[in-house]
Amino acid sequence: MAAKQSSSINRKEGEIARSERTSANQQAESVLKNVKGKNGAVIHVTISERTTIELPAHLSQEEIDARVEKYIRLHKSKI
């Protein structure tokens, strides 16, 4: 009768178990929610039909326009 091997022995080096991956995803989501909560109110600016960026609500229209121009310049291939 063969003994059951431990899953850590069968796992390849560097491979992450499903429970570890889920935990890491949950931690990342939690950190993101905390950061968004601390930043305050945001606005969504539509760049194109498929692209929307999130900016702080306290920005002036000139600052928003500058950030949109910078986004377009840096991400031309994605728009």
C-alpha cells in the first residue's frame, strides 16, 4: 500500500497553492480598498469608449485636462 505524498512535495518550486493565491488576492483587494477610502472622492473621466480613468475630485479643470493629455500621450496604443 503506497503512502500518500504531501502536496508540498508534488508542488513545483515557486508554484503557489490555490489557498495562498486567494489569500494574496484578498490582501491586495483589501489594500486597494483602504487606499481608495483614504483618497476621498474621485471622478471618472472618459478618454474613449473603452477607456476611463479615475482622478481625485478636488482637481481643477486645468489639472484634469493636463492629466488626460498626459495619459493620451503615454498610452496611445491602448486608446
